[in-house]
Amino acid sequence: MDDNKQYPLKKVCLICAKGSLEDVYAALVMTNGAVMEGIEAKLFFTFFGLDAITKTRMNSLKTGTVGNPAMRMPGGLPFPTLLGTLPGVEAGVSAMMRSQMEKLDIPPVDEFLELITAGGGEIYACKLAVDMFKLKKEDLSEHVSGILTIGDFYEMCGGQGTQIIFT
């Protein structure tokens, strides 16, 4: 981090509502980046994004292979949506993505959460989604600071120089 950098952004609050590998990692990377730049960071997981902080699911997230127009095959050709419906394709693509991420030394979800919280970032779960999916605090990663309503989260995110990002 360049200690001479001055950011108008003082706090960033991210909301992750999707549970696919690519959506969860976008939120984790942006939150960790903020923490590394000295920006106060809070990350709120809701609906299917809760998979990223649920102990039994966090390290087995899948890549969305159906309806993903940005998905490409090796060589850059578009990935046919129909191919994503075949048994085993989603698991294979997800394994390939995790392998590529590992080669780039990108940590698995549980380690990423640890990096964020060790750097001062905060992780929260949505009360509505937790209740809806019948989860309990003990089902969630130990890095989750609390289970909040969205109103409580917005209140925490208030103040000048704050940006709320929905992923």
C-alpha cells in the first residue's frame, strides 16, 4: 500500500446476493482490496450469497455455466448454454476455475474471509435470508461478525465518503 495515497472513499459496504463462484469471488476480491488500501470495509451476504459463509458450502461453490454470456471455452469461443446443462459439465468447469485460481495463489473462500477479517474488514449475514433458509449462527463461518437486518447494515454504512456496492 502506498502510504501517500489519499482516497475520497473512506468506507465501502458490499452486498453479495449471489452464490456462484464468480460472484462470491468478485465480492471477496473487492472487499479485500479495500482492506488492503486502508478503506473501512463491510461485506453483507444475503440470499444465495449466504453459501459463501455457510460452513458446509463455502468451499464447494459452483461456476454458473447456464445463461452466462461471458463464459468462454479454451480458445475464446463462446460456451454453448446447452452444454452447461449436461451432467458433470458444471462440476468440471467449476473444478477448472478453482484450479486456475489456485495457480494464481487465490485463496479458497474460508481463507479469504480470514484475510479480510484479519485486516479489519467485517463480514455480516442477512437476518431475513438466514431465517428463510433456516440457518443458525453456528452454521456460518466464525468470521461472520453478526446477523443483521438490511436496515441495520445500511445504518452501519452511513456517513460521508461511503460507497455501497451490490454484486
